[in-house]
Amino acid sequence: MIKKYKFGKPFETEAVVKEIPVEAGKPEIGEISAEEGFCLIYKMTDELVVYGLGEANRGINKRGYKYVSLCSDDFNHTEDKLSLYGAHNFILLSGESQVGLFFDYPAKLTFDIGYTRQDTLAVTCDDADLYLYVITGESALDVVKQFREIIGGSYIPPKYAFGFGQSRWGYMNAGDIDSVVEGYRGNNIPIDMVYMDIDYMVDYKDFTVNPERFPDFKSYVAGKKEQNIHLIPIIDAGVKIEDGYDIYEEGRDKGYFCKREDGSDFEACVWPGWTHFPDFLNKDAREWFGSKYKVLIDQGIDGFWNDMNEPAIFYSREGINALDECVKETAKTKLDAKPGKLEEHFNKLQNNHKDYERFYHNVNGEMVRHDKVHNIYGYNMTRAAGEAFKKIAPEKDILMFSRASYIGMHRYGGIWTGDNKSWWSHILLNLKMLPSLNMCGFLYCGADLGGFGDNATRDLLLRWLALGVFTPLMRNHAAIGTRDQEAYRFEGIEDFRHVIGVRYRLIPYLYNAYLKAAKENDMLFKPLAFVYPEDKHCKQVEDQLMLSDELMIAPVYTQNATGRYVYLPEEMMFVKFMQDGSLKKEILEKGHHYVDVALNEVPLFIRKGCRIPLAEVALSVPEIDESKTMMVGYEM
Ligand code: GLC
């Protein structure tokens, strides 16, 4: 059952697409005060598990920490971070009863889940203007499914997007991309996508392609398609301010950029230098920006990733002016008089939330200050694209995923979880986010495999790929300046060929499991306790997941480990994909086990009575011969 409550004057985020009548009064859940700001206090019993929050830090069970919904460009995902790139305000209180809460509120919202007081959940925000949805159901999954039904169906990517993709910030030109393709194809490692980061553009200008780096781009794209390689360019939120640049001039002339209070266009520095932010909350601006994807679609492009759409701000005009003042002041005094002040100013420049109070959106003629709707900016950038794709190329499925997001965006695209690091702990963080993201409708997701920042090692990449073979988005991506981490760069290439090859054997299964989850508003990845609610051990398991209805996954995520402990809630068949293409199978009974998993093996567990199709290894998705799949299973 779903009940909708209204507090104050909520902003219509369009996260929920189903009409639900508003209840009178307050919900019977904890204590709510909505006089000055909003606050919900709920006493948590000892056994209560709190799930949800989509792309958030820490565990599958969110208890014991604090989380702030505030889309943030932060490349350092350490344990103390309260906000990442997404804002997904859905939690599920799972104890004796199962209650889902969705706070439809597009500004900063804090979830204190036993941080201040161990037994207390406190959800707070500054303005008491929101919708609160309270969902009760028979089981945790039932609550999730009801929620997913009201927020609308999840985005379905083209089938090729289930292949493996290679990315790196630093591929400068066609030659660099050619050598990646050659590295994979030449070594018989399967691949379907090569990503184009910001260097393909002219001076980081959206919807331009540098003709010196990519002469005759259209034929280049077509040539790559002949090799079954899709090129996937990045699109950033900020539009470079430059006379003669059509997108800038059109946006300026039509008034489609976010404005300061005095009506001038807000200026912020991002990759291209000074930019304006398109007003994605304005329907006309959204349509206009969306229509620009056609420039690249016309050249054969059929996939994109939307970035820097929190929006990320290196510094604003106001920020730099204040720094300037401070520099002048400091220069007047003795140089060592105020170094602290200068440093403080400097450190406050990037992603300073003061800047989000400096610009406005035009929402149906009303000026809305950005900080009040901050969390739906990236969502609306991706919506702009998704809505435009239907007009530009209605017959095509186009790949789209975004960095910033809010619930509702799951209808238009997937997400990648941003700038992680080549750290073992981030393999586990990747795993933990998957079910939480699925609860919030995001099915097409993945992390930068191998890690974005810092230097990857061979063993870390192999272990991470062995998780990545199961995530719908399977992309290796790294930052400029880090160690090369394409699969063919390391010794023992055959191990990488094998692990990525396993993905291609699983694609017929994974693709159908994905379609089924999307159609039935189901989760592709579930915490074990969703499937075995009676089993007390399952509530504790934070490093294994159920995958669709047939499988359990338990990747190895520790350095130097030659295997791992695993908990089986029932008898299962432990299957390892071996280097020689064979499968090693063993029936393991319910309980705790230590399983050996070598670096070049991919482990999975098949549930009793279940079977899955396995294809033969192919070098790209269209080359998978579905008529040659074999069934493997643990049939009774
Ligand atoms: C951001 C993105 C990253 C990209 C980089 C350069 O940090 O998160 O994926 O490589 O910008 O475009």
C-alpha cells in the first residue's frame, strides 16, 4: 500500500509518474515536525535493517552512519564522505514490518541513520516542502516493487551495451583509439565499446569533434562499427563561453542558461574554461540542448555519457573575484600576514555550495534558486537527452548514462558511480551499491573497473573484472596520469581474455535477466536477506549478492587472497569458469565455506533447481551465437 503526504509547497520533480491522491494529515511513522524545516524521527529496534539510498557510501545496511543527499563532484570516495554524485532519497525499514519511505525533495536532505543516537533515524531538511511516500508491503522486495511501479520503468540500453567497454581520460585522437581497438582485437579480448573522453572535442566544447584529431569523423565511426566497436563520447554540462560557438550563442540569445539574480548568465569555470550552465529545468532549454545530440547521432554515434552535471564547478566568477580581492588585500599587508586567509579562499573555490545559491532556473516562468533544486540538475540533463533521442532516432536504442542523478532519471539512462580509485575497498563499495541502486530504479549501472584514480595492479584489475562480468555496465576507465590499465597492458593477457570472455558467455543470460527485472520492476541484484528473510545470517552478509532468480555472486576483493569465505543460505552449486574454458562444479551444502578462487577464475553459485544458458565466447555482442548456448544448472 502506498500513501502520499504533502508538506508545504513541494517542487514537482516528476520522480513519481503515477497519480496518487494526497492523504490528509501526517503519516503514522515516527514523529514528524514540519514547522521550521522538516524532521522525521523514528526509533529503530535492534534488529531493524535500513536499506536504500542508491549511490551512497558504506554498507548495504545503512545503519550506523549519516548520509547527505547532495549531488557532489568529489573524487575521493573515502569512508567519511557523506555525499556522492547521486541523490536517491528512498530508504526501506526492514524489521518486523517492511516500510519504504521516499522523500521527494530536490535540495539537500540528511539521513542520520543511528549516527547521532544509535537507535534513532532522523531525516531532516531545511524547507518543509516535500512529498513523502510511505509504502508498506509483505516483504522487502514487495515494497521495492511497489515503489518502482510508481516511479516508472527503468531505462533499457541497446544490447551492445552489455559488452565490455574500454575508456581512459587521455585518448587524444583517432590513433589512440585505434591502438586500443588493436590492443583488444589483436589479442582476441572481447570488446564492444571504446569511450571518448573530453579530448575528442574542440577545446572541450560540447557537440564538437576536433577535425585535426578525428579527420572525417563520420567515416571513422562507420569504420569502427564495421569492427563491431561503438564509440561513446562524453557530454559535459557546461557550455563554453566563446563567440562564434553556435551552442553558446544560441543558448545566450534564447535565454537558455542559468541566470544570476540580476538576470545575467551565471559563469563558472569547468574543463572548457568559462562556461554557462544550460537550464535543464526549463522545458524549452531542455528540448534545445537535447536536440544537439543529433549532431553526433548524425555521424553514427549511438551512445553517450553525461558528465559534470552535479553541476561541477571549479570556480565561479564570484568566487574568483573574492579571491582576487583577497590577493589584493594580502599584497597590501606583509606577505606573511594573512596566508591562512588566502589559502582558505582558495580552498573554498571548488564546488562551493555558496555558488549554488548564486544562480536560478526558469521553471514555467518562475525563478527558482538552484540550491533549492540542486539534486535534479543532472537528472534533467539526462532527461533532455532521453526525450530528444525519441525524436531524433525513434527507431534506435541509444546508450546513455550519467554521473549525477536523482530518482526519476532511471527512466532515461543508467549511471556510473564516478571517480573511484584503484583501491581494493572500492571493489567492495561497488558491490554494496548495486542492490541499493536497483531499489531506486537504476538497473544499468557500473563502476570504473580497475579504478579511476591511482594506479591499478594486475591482480586488482582481474578481481574487479570478475565482479564487473556481472554488472550491466562493464567498463574499464582510468584518469589521465595514472598507470595504463587496459587489459592488454599487463602480463598474462590470457587471464584477462578469459575473464572478459566469461562476460560474453553470460550475456544471453544477463541480458534477459535485465529485461525481466526492468519489466517486472524487480531488482537484478538483491541483498541475500531479500531472498532468505528467515535466515538470520543473511542480514549480516555485505559481500555477496543474489543475481536475478538463479545466481549468487561472491567475488574476491582482498589483495593476495587465493579465495574467500562465503555463506550459503541453501545448498548451491559452486561453479568456476576455468582458464581452459571448462567449468569446475561442486555442490556445497548450506553454511559457511572457504572457496578457492585463483586470479584467473570467475566464481558463481547456482541455486538449487535453477539453470542458466551459457554462450560460447565471442569477440563482440553481435558475434554471440545464441543458437549455440548450453544450459548449466543445478537441477534436482
Ligand atoms: C570527470 C569524470 C571522469 C572523466 C573526467 C574527464 O572526473 O568523472 O570519468 O574521465 O571528468 O572528463
